[in-house]
Amino acid sequence: MDKSQLTIMNRSFTKLNQRREVLLQDETTINLKERVKKIRTNSIKQLSLLLEKAEKNLIDNGIEVIIAKNGDEAREAIHQLVKTEDLIAKSKSNTAGEIKLTEYLEENGIEVLETDLGDRIVQFDKSRPTHPIGPACHLDMKNISKIISCEFGREIEAEPTAILDAVKTDILEKIPHCSVGITGANSVAAEDGSLVMVHNEGNISLLTMMDLHIILVGIDKLVPTVEDAISVVKLETIYATGKKVPAYMNVISSPSKTADIEQIILKDMYGAKRVVVVFLDNGRTQALEEKEKCLWCIGCGACIVNCPVYTTLGPEFGYLRHLGGKGIVLSHFIDGEVSYDSGLYKCTLCGQCTMECPVEIPINDMLEDLRKESVKEGKYPEEHGNIRNNIKKSGTPFK
Ligand code: SF4
């Protein structure tokens, strides 16, 4: 990521901080924060029970459930569901990014249409998303106009409405050719068998109307009830966007149905004929045993916005779409080898992320613990080893 993109990203983060400031002082937000912290800590404590309940209740509601142990199983399960398609539509999903789902489907000859504006721009640009909710916040209007002009083979003015219209028109022309929509979910209510997803563009609503709706979600997103799930997504919205509520909140509890004719349940009205939920473990059960607090995360990205390392390096400090220090902690359980390369030793351990986090995940403490483990395994940067050797030899870090 070059210097100018970092500047643009940090400018977006400043605007986000300003927008959030007033809301974060509001008593309603403070109370909501306390409530969500309790919901998340209790949910993670009973995660395996919630997963059992969710599986049963979703199936009872007519939703198919697949539990994938790792990325390979999730990718393969989804591929089996969509292998006859040429084009599928997708919404923003950090979990899909975690398993490189788009790359996998495209390698297998299935084109993936990103429907979120920021994600579509990043898809054209082939750059890495820089914020979980605002993936293109490292690009300014001029950059974006260049990227899409090049993609569409015609000049698109560097003007917001012109950009929006050009991308939207292209997506809407392709949407009727898609019969599968893949989305994530922001929170899952185990006892109700419901999935809650939030968005501002309305794109997820389009995807839920396709014949097959596939929802890929980490098992850590489980909470007991719909009320809990809505509290979680409300707080996520405040911290991620600085807005009180999202423009859209979809609650999916079954495929499309009606009981309007003599109370007879008939399926296949307007929405999806088939809804399949793929629950992804991918190291989360291991994280539960060793560092359960990292699973409290509600996905708002507040931890990266004021992180001195992330705001200097950008997404190279993190793991795929799990950005910043928390992403590095999670990456340790997805693939122990990658946490080192994701920036384990780049963190300053300043603790700013923990202060910013609405559920107070002690990210810096967890990173420090992981470093200790990594040192025991003899894995640390050469420079650190040199400093240690100098101290041993001469009592100072210098030669
Ligand atoms: S502790 Fe590490 S991850 Fe957290 S804000 Fe500081 S530098 Fe960033």
C-alpha cells in the first residue's frame, strides 16, 4: 500500500472518528455497550451448546445447515452448491475473505459479482480491503474513477454520483443472470434459528431474493436470541459507521413461504427457495480453548482506526480480511504459521485497540502471549535476537 493510499485511508478514519464521537458519549450507547459485552461473553462461554441449538432450530425452520471444520470443507461445500453456475452474486463478507472463497470459485470457472460498491471497486482494483465495513477507504474519487474507467473501457467522471451510477448499472445488468446469492451474517440467534445481517446499500436484500441463498458465517457469531443479535448489530453499526442504525437489517429465519391460503404453508413465494447456512469453525474451537476473548469480536473494526501500526502500514498488519491485531490473534488459530507473517512482532503493545474495542477484547495482552509462545519455539525477528544477545553480552542493546 503506497503512502498516498495510507493518507486517504487515515483521512477516512478521521471522518469516522468524528462521526462516532458524539454517539459514543450517549448514555444509550454506553448502556448498549454493557449489554452487548455481557451477551458476547456469555455466548462464547456456551458456544458449543449454541451451535447445537442453532443447527436444530435452523433445520426446524427449513434452513439447511452445513458445519465446516476448516476453509477447505467450507469452500468445497459451497462449490458443490454452485458448481453448475457461471455467475453468482455476493455481498461483503470477512468470513468469505478468510477462506478466499471468491478466488476459489473463480479458479473453478465461476465468476463472482461483488455487489457492495466498495468491494466491487476493490475487486476491480485487485487491492486489499482496508476496513471491514468500508473496504475501499484507501481510494479517493480520482483513483476510483480511473479504476472503473479502465474496467468499463470508457471515461467515468471523478464525481460520486457518476461513479455510483456506473457501478450500480453494471451490477444491476448482471443480477438477473444470478440465481445464487452468497452473504455473511452479522449475528446468529441460536434459539430462534434466525440470522441477522445489516447493510446500507440494499444489496443483501437483492441477494436474499435469489433461488439459493448461501450464508457463510463463523461459529463465533452465535448468540442466544434475536433480541441479542439485534443489540449486537446495533452496536456494531455505531462503532463501524458512526450511525445509530443501519439502513437495512434483514432477519432470515426460513426460505420464502406463505400461509395465506387456509393456513396451508406454501413455499417459494418471492424470496429464496432454498437457504443454506455454512457455519465455519476454522480454528475457532481451538481459540475458544486458548484465547476465548478474541471470539467476543463483533466485527466493527474499531480496533484498527486508531492503531498506530495499522494506520502506518495498512492491511499488511493483519490476516486477509481480519485486519489489525485481532486479525493476527485469530490467524494464529486458523494457521499457526501465518500469525508471525501477519505482523505479530510489528505490534507496539500500546493497548489502544483494547481501549477502542466496544467489548474490550484485550488484544495487546493476547498478542504478547502469542509472542512469548513464538519465542519459545525460536521464532522471532533476527533484530530482536541480536538485541537480546547484545544485552546478554554487554548489558546494553547496542553492540
Ligand atoms: S496494541 Fe498493537 S494492535 Fe493494539 S493498537 Fe497498539 S499497535 Fe495496534
